[in-house]
Amino acid sequence: MKFTLSHTDPKSKARAGTMVTDHGVINTPIFMPVGTVASVKGVHQKELREEIDPDVILGNTYHLYLRPKIHILQAAGGLHKFMGWDRNILTDSGGYQVYSLSASRKIREEGVKFKSHIDGSLHMFTPENVMEIQRAIGADIIMAFDECTPYPCDYDYAKRSMHLTHRWLDRCMAHLEKLPLPYGYEQTFFPIVQGSVYTDLRIQSAEYIAGVDAPGNAIGGLSVGEPAEEMYAMSEVVCDILPKDKPRYLMGVGTPINILENIALGVDMFDCVMPTRNARNGMLFTAEGTINIKNKKWEDDFSPIDPEGTTFVDKEYSKAYLRHLFAANEYLGKQIATIHNLGFYLWLVREARRRIIAGDFAEWKAKMVKNMDKRL
């Protein structure tokens, strides 16, 4: 992977860059729709390509490992061919999912033993086999196996967990060097900064990860319940340490406002289930604020979902029509809402990129944050 940093906003730390992999160009800042089980929920790949048009989507190692299972993906020729997606894919390492299984997993130096949420069967993730699994899945960008700490988390636990993540990182890299590339294209490895919300730990971890000299770096363990201001504080500390000439990926973040604030701090890449999950519940993001489309107030509102026209949906459907679909429990309503929300997130990061290049990102961001904080 090649990353070129082309512009920096004069009044913030926001950056615009370009990543190039064997599956194409990724313009940053970028939001990655989440395709957990080889599917972005509710969206056909044709719609994903033509209407939302992301440069990269995310797959989930834990879920793909359990279903359809790795041998199926290998037989298909990797995840790209299995799901019919010819652009970039990033896979997480399963560390966050293992964290979320706190009632049914045990963490040791060797790795993590956990029970499948599907059938209760026992499995083991280690730094070594997670690298093997991600090689077999075949994503363009793959992540180190880490431990994601909860919030709140006491200092001693956060410190032990951070050092465990660093030791696991060393094992990931050592094992990855032994593994062939199964599908004829390169895979790029990102380590992950941890340290909870403790500044000194985040500094230690960021320095350790920067010293690895990987092609890109990720920031984990945020957006797990901490106040937004603590997230921003940790992001800023870490971004000030991580190399400027490499992309920075803030994992699992977040709301449109979270994304803009973290872009301003120097983050380049984001993913989150929020746009798709909220869409299925009737919660829509727009440039003027958030809409609960189920509310009766939209019953006879024939204006576009977002008057700013941020997505193709705004040219096709009214608030009244979409509310009707939700009231009638038509699945088409969830599909339209999903396409709109994902389209809005992609519009947001692309407009941020345009503003960074133009030099007026900071002013535009301040206006957008104020607008999007409204409930319409």
C-alpha cells in the first residue's frame, strides 16, 4: 500500500490523502461501511457500488470465521470473490468482538478462548491464528490481534492489557512474515494503539506502535462508552505521536459529529455500524440534523429526506413516503433509510476532504457540527 498526504487544513490538523492498494484508490478521510458477515446489511452490492460508492468496506474476522467458515472463503478464492466485491476490504482482528463476549471468554497470554454466539462451541484466537485467518479471508488491510478494554477500566488493568496487546503485536508480525499471500495481491498490516482513557498509557502505546513502522496505524479502545470529550482527547494525543506520512484509523467511530471532530484532530479512516443500525430503526442523518422518520410530523411532508441533497435518495423519495413504508412495516423503508444514511456518511467525509483541499474545513466543520446536533 502507498499513502500520499496531499493537503493539511491551515486551521486544524485535518488531512487529505490517498491510499493505493491492489484493489484501487482510497481517498481520505474515508468512512468504511461495515459488512460484518460479507454483507452490508440491507444493501445489494450493485447499490453499494453505484449509489453509495465507497472506496473500501469492512469485514469482521470473528463473524466470518464462525460463518461461513474459513474453508468456504478459501474455496471461493477469498472474500472479494465470495461476496462479489472488487474494491478494497479491511478486516478487523476479532479483538472487539471477543471483548463484547465478556461473559463467555477467557483471556490468557496465549490468546483468548471464547464460546461461539451461534452454537456455544469453544474456539481459540491467538495472534498467530488470527493472522492466518485474515490471510485466508484476503482483505487488503488487516489488523493486529489486540485486547479492547471496557469503559470504565481501572488504570492497572488498562496498563496490563496495553502491554499484552504489544506482546501480541510482536507475535502477529513475526508470524505474518512466514505466511504466503494466497490470492496474488498484497495485504497491508495495521497495529492498534490501546491504553483506555489514560494519557500516559496512550502515549506509551502510540510510541510503541509508531516504532513498529507499519504502513498504517489504528486507534482502538475508544467509542466503548467513554464521554466524547475523552475520546477526542485520546485521539489528539495519539495522532500527535503517530507518523504523519501514514494513515490513521480510528476504529468503531462513530456519529457524524464524532467523525468531523476526529478528522479535525488528524484521523483519516473510520467505520461504524451506526448509519445502518440507526437506519433500520428509522433514525436518519441529514446535513440539517437527525430525523426520526417514524414520527407523525412527517406524515404529509413531501420534501426530500435531506433538503441539502446529500444522497441520491433525496432526489427520489419524500419524508412522507419513507414514513409510510415504516408505518406499513415494508422492508423497502429500511433499505431506503440504510442507503440514505450510508450515502450521507460518504458525502460527509468527501465534503470534508473537499473543504480540506480548499482550505476552509475548520469553518465548514463548525457550521456542520452545530447543524447536526439538532433533532428535527
